[in-house]
Amino acid sequence: MSSPEEQANLGRALDFLRRWDRGDGPVRVRLLRSFLNRNARKTFYELEVDLAQTASLLLARITVWMRVSFTAEGFLALQLKALGIFLSASNHDQYLMEFLQGGGVVILLDVLSSSQVQNDDKTEALRLLLNISDAGRKYKEFICEHNGVEILSDCMVGSDGGDAAGALLESLSHGNPKYQDQIYRSLIGLLTRVRPRAQLLLLQTLRSVQLKLGPAHDGIVAPLLNTLRSLHLDVQDEACNLIRDLMGDGVRVKLLSGLVALLKPVEEETREPEVTGSLAVFVQQAAAATAIRSLAEEDEEISRELLSLGVVPNLLYALGNQEHGEAQIQASLALEHFVRSDPSVGAHVRRVMGSQLFAAFTHSKADTLHMKMDKRQAEVLLSNHLHIDPGRCKQRAWREKRILFWSQKMSRLRLTSIKGKKLLSEAEETKTSTRKRRKTAVEGEEAPKASPSSYHSFCDPAEVVQLRRKLLSWYDREKRELPWRTLAVTEADVNIRTYAVWVSEVMLQQTQVATVTDYYNRWMKRWPTVQHLAAATLQEVNQMWAGLGYYSRGKRLHEGAQKVVSELKGQMPHTVDDLLKELPGVGRYTAAAVASIALGQVAGVVDGNVTRVLCRLRAIGADSTSPAANQALWGLANVLVDSERPGDFNQAMMELGARVCTPKGPLCSRCPVRAHCRSHQKVQVQQEQNTKKLLGRTDRSVSEVLDVEDCMRGGTCPLCPLEPWDDSLGVQNFPRKPVKKAPRAERTLTCVVVRPGEQDDHEFLLTQRPNKGLLAGLWEFPSLLLQDGDSDAERRRALCHQISRTLNADVSDGLLRHVGEVVHVFSHIHQTYVVYSARLKRSDARVQAENTQWLTRSALQGAAVSTGLKKILKLYESRAGLEESPKEEKPSKNAERVKTSKKSRAAAAMGRARQLPLNSFFKTLKEESGS
């Protein structure tokens, strides 16, 4: 039998539907507004309870009304918002299925196709379709089957709604193999039809789709190169990024040939509406030169391939184009790379330019050469017929490479021979000393430790310079725009800059960038200087830090700020040593990071990302936390850091580790420094050897591919891995992490104590944790550690004693109700909270001890509380909502843990009610009408 509340909900829902069926447009508008105000952000189960299982009937009515009225009556905006309530209801897809079956998706696509619908309404319809697409593959296929891709393509060509349409196309492309190729071709076709903003979005979407699609389609080449005509630099940059991504694909040769051809364009009309005449051609010429330079600098193989395609004479042609200065600058910079990388190219260029212009080219900045060029010299460049035999260039490059290889090989052999003799003498000395130690039996004396091999270091200064240049060039193109980076560049006050970087580095310890960004912005808005932070209370700091984890970090920041103001006269430390000495909680990494980024000091950094990058670059396979590895990593970091841009270099290393050289699934093909990576080279050699084994080849030597040395120390090197090489891991063989210690398990009794508030809201009892230790200074529900073997009665008595002592009042264990269990995992503790609740009268809970407070639900949300407490509160509210007069609940002996998954809670919220069938509904409606 249904409860009075369920009967009331059913009566209200039936009355709502009755008025809907009898009302006209204005009446339905009022009903929908009332529905929106009452049901915003509700879940499926909450809607079902509130509408007494008639929600599906209302959804069907709104859908039908929209179908017949969206072009005429002006109610579409309200209809779409109401549909959004149903389609965004979480935890269930029943409404989605019913909406599809009722033709809802087709109606939304008709809305997008209609010329009578306003752009704002189309944008809202796109958001609903995006919600449907994100629900799963079958919904994506349904949209595509009803010409969704063509309709969305037309939306992108329009002036408004392009962003939303592009986002929906991207969503449809993921996890939708049946229509992925169709979407991909549509995106390519749109490149030349849309406006610049939509062009940028399309290029970004194509990059994302291309990663999952596999081989690129040949049709992408011409539209992609055409986007280089855009006057918008961000569009050009994104086009260059996509070209770079496609260098490992089958369209590589066509793209490179196309770029070379654009340097010497043929006059033609342009379709782009905002660029007319020859300007589009010249813009494209400059962009092509920029792309060629970037690709050639990153990859020597691409550089040689461009030479074979005739890039040099075409660059000379672009350099002579005095009608467009930017094309001359970019062509000159690109040409400079090819001249420096191949002396034979320099000889050819000198012959074309003449000795005077070539001297200016080689002895001054390349980007100023066009200002020193007269008209006659420009005409010579435009009319050049230079031909460089790619075969000779390739042969010369091969010969130089082999000479370099053998010279390096002989140097290594000589070095190995010297080291071998030294090792033999050291071994003899070790044996002698061992015999002496055994003979004298001196206790506590240890054998000398082996020193690391030079294989794990950077011995060639030229290689270090090249690695810095490549990494910084990549960072300048690919870096993420983050608030602390922007502030570090734009803030002129060194004190504020140092403070801002210090805050960011502390927040980023053990915490992801995506999580930190919002906290950082709010922190800097509230406490923009160290003086503002010093004036705050610890409770305010803990409140701001709540949810970020590792709460001692916030406390250390606060203590440090107070020390700076009180002892250092408000001036932040300005050196690595002073940062280490003066600021509490600042270690070697944080001090070096702050000093290099904020103060420009030359100091290397080693964090988790940098450790991974360095271990792979130098094939360090030992435990990265060992003293030998730690010392080697800091040494490498200090050798590599760029003296002119130390902060940027350190951030580039961290960015590389976070986005490319990741722990799992590293993107080696996108790594700008893979040519310097011993791990990558080792993988290539291993793959070559495995391939030869599979093909049955037994070459006597692998010197043709084995252009990599191995550590000659073998098992004596403290930086080499102890475990054997694993082919399946590839570069992930480095670094080898130590086995993590399992977190200790703890169980804690906690009680949610509630009393009536002064108004309608309830108040919760909170106590403050000690200022030291786990969750220091945060507020929590009354809690105590659970001892093994305690019975339920003993738990209740212990909790009542704790609460009674806190409130200075008697609380009987008959008030306690068992709620369930909540699991929360810290870095070193697997914590299980055994949750009870107690409802007190206001008269029983007036007196309170020190470090306790009563907070309302809204005030508790903003208090300095942990994530674990929020989980406990969520569990309590989900359970408390089930019972108006709760009965005591005892945990079973066989299973103490009460499962509180969303599905079970939702099912409980539904009670014994079932979905109301249509015939039952109409029967009830008929009976009520007759009575």
C-alpha cells in the first residue's frame, strides 16, 4: 500500500497532466516553467518519485508538442529546456530511449535544419544532441543514420552555432567506428567552407579523430594546405600541428611536396572570403616556409627528404618575393637551417646569391636579410634555376654519418679499453683489500661501491645544446596556458612573482594540473600577496584547501607566509639556498623550481615527470629512489638546464613528462628529443633484431642498425636495471619503480550528530582535529579509532561516551542508528568509516566543549572539512531520506558492510512502487473523472 506522500505525488502529477491536456499554449508555458523551477538538476529516480512514475508521459507530451509547434508558436526555447531536464537525468537511460522512440532526435535535427528557428534555440538543440551522443555508441549511430553528419556540417558553415556543432561532430567521431570515416571525410570537406573560428575547431577535431582513425585519407592534403592561407595565426599554427602529426602517415610525401610547391606558387583565385588578390598566396607562402623550417629542425630524415624534393631553389624564390616581407623572413630562416645542416647546400646557395648577399646571409641575422637585398638581387633569386642532385647529397650525408659513426665507435672502444684496464686494476685492489679484511676481520667495514657508467650521462656538450634547442622549440609551440605560468611571465614585482610560483609548486605536489587550476585561481584572488596570506587564519586556509588533499601543505604555506612577513620584512627569499633554509616544507625540488621559474636562476629540477624523462633519455633502470639514481638524476638535470631560459627549460621537461613521455602509453613519435633517447634507440635495435629472427636472417653483425652503445659495466653499474629487458614494455622498461608498500588498513567509528536548527535547517556537530598529523586542523564528525574484536554494543557505548564528553551531556546508545560504511583511501592509509547517526533535541545539545561547533548543511559545505567527511555526509543523507521514523538497524554478522551503491539507494528510494502502466494510468484518470 502506498504512503500518503506517494498518494500526494500521484494526485499532483495527474492534475498536472490533466491541465496540460486541456490547456492551450500559454497554459502549457506556465506549467513548464513551474516544472523547470521544481525539477532542475534532478536525477532519474528523483523525477520518478516526484512525478509518481508519470515522467515518461510528460516527456512524450513535450516531444509531441515540440514536433507540431517549433516553427511557429515561439515556445521552442522553453520546450528544449524542459527536455534537458529529462535528458540530463543521471544514472539511467530510460528517458533517452523513450525520447528516441518518440522521434525526439529527428525533431532536434529538423530544428537544426529549419531556417525559421533562431540561432540560440539551435545552439540549445545542439547541446541536447551532444548529451545524447555522449550517452553511448548506439545513440551516436542513431544520430548519424538520420543525416546528422550532413546537418551538422551545414550548421558549422553558418555564422553561429559552429562551436557547438563542431563539439558534437567530435563526440560522434569517438567510439563510433561505423560512421567514423564518414565524419572524418565531412570534417575534411568543411575545412575550405567555414569561417576562421570554425576552421580552428575543425583542425583541432581532425587532430583528435586522426589519432584514432589510423591512416590518413589522401583527400586531406589539399584542404589542409589551403588553411595555411588564413590570416589568423592560430588557424595556421593548428594546421602546422596537424601536418606535424601526419608526418608518420602515408600522406607524408604529398604533404611535403605540397609545402615545397607552395613556396613557388602559381597565380590563382582564392575562395576565402576575407582574403583577396595575391595576399592569400603570399600568406600561404610564408606559412609553408614556417612549417618546412619547423619540420626540418625536428627531424633530420624529413630535412633530407625536403632537400630531395627541391626545397632550396623554392626557398630562394620565396626569399626574392619583395612584395611580402613575412614570406622573405620565414624563407630566410628555413634556408639558414639547410645551409647549416649541409655544407654542400651552402655552396649552391652562395653560387646563386653571390658572394656579397651570401656574406650578409651568413654573418647577420637571417630574419633581417630581406632589408639588405636590392631589386636586382631579388630578381636573381626569383629567376634561379638551381638544381641540387639529391643522390649526391644523400651519398655525402651517408658518408659523413658513417665517418662520424666509426670515429665515435673507435673513441668508445679506446675509452672502454682504458676503463677495462682501470676496472681490472680496481678488481685486483678489491681482491687484495678483501683478503686483508678477511684476515683482520674488521667489523663494520663495507666494500667500495661501484661508480655509475658514462653511458648514463651526457658527455657531448654539442648534444646538450641540441637537446635544449629542440625541447624549448617544442615547448614554445605546445605548452599549456596555465595561470601560474602567465603570472610568472607578466608579473613585474619579483616578490609577488616568487610567492605566486611558490603557491603553484606546493599545490602541484602529488596533485594533477586539472585539479589545481581552480584552487589556484581562487587562492590568488583571495590572497594575491604573501602579506594577505600571512594575515589569514589557519582555519580560513584549511577551508580554502579543503578537497585538495595533503592538508599539511596548506598549513606550511601559511606558516611560511607568516615567517616571511614577521622575520624577513615581507621579502621572499631570492636564492635556492635561502628558499630551502627559510620556508617550511620547501625541499630541494620546490626551491629549485621557484628559483628557476620566478627568479631565472640556473638550477635543474627533478620531480616525478622529470625523473621519468631523464631515466628514459639515459636508460637508467635502477630504482629511481635509490641514492645512486637520485644523485645521478640531479646531476643530469643540472647539466641539461638552459642557462638563458632555466625556468622554461624546467617546465618543458615537466610538460614533456606529463603529456608525451607518460608512465603508460608514451607517445615516442611526438617526442622532440627522441633522437637523444637511449631507451628509444634500444627499442629500435631490439625490434630490428626480433624482425631478423622472425625472417630467419642470421647476420654476422648488426652494426648497420646498432648505432647505440650499451653500458659496459654490466651488473656492476648502480644505474642499470637488475631485471631483464621486457619487449612488451618498450621504453617503459625505464624507470623501474620500487614495489609500493601497501597502505595500512584502519577502521574508524564516526557519528553524524544532528539537532534542530534555529530555522528549518538541521545542524551538524563537528569537532576539530589536532593541529598535527593526518588532516591537521580540519573539522570532522565525532570519531574514534575502532579496535579489532569490538562488538556492536561496545562500539555504541564508546561512541556515546565520546559524544557525551564532547557535549558535556548524557547521550544514550539507544539514540544511535547504524548508517553504513564509507571507504576513503589516503596515500598510506586504507580508511573505513563505520558510520552511525544520532538525532538530539536542541535542549539536549546546547553546551559544547572547546574546538566543537554546530553547522548547518549550507555552512558545512564551505567549512574546512575533508573529502572523507563529504562522503560520510552523502551516505547519511541518502539513508536518512528513506525513513521518516527510522528503526534501529543492526549489521548482520555475515556481512558488516552495507552496500550503498547508487543503484541500490535509488531502488530503495522508489520503495515498492513500480512504473505505472499506461492502461492503469488511464483507468485511474477515468475513475477520478467519474467521481
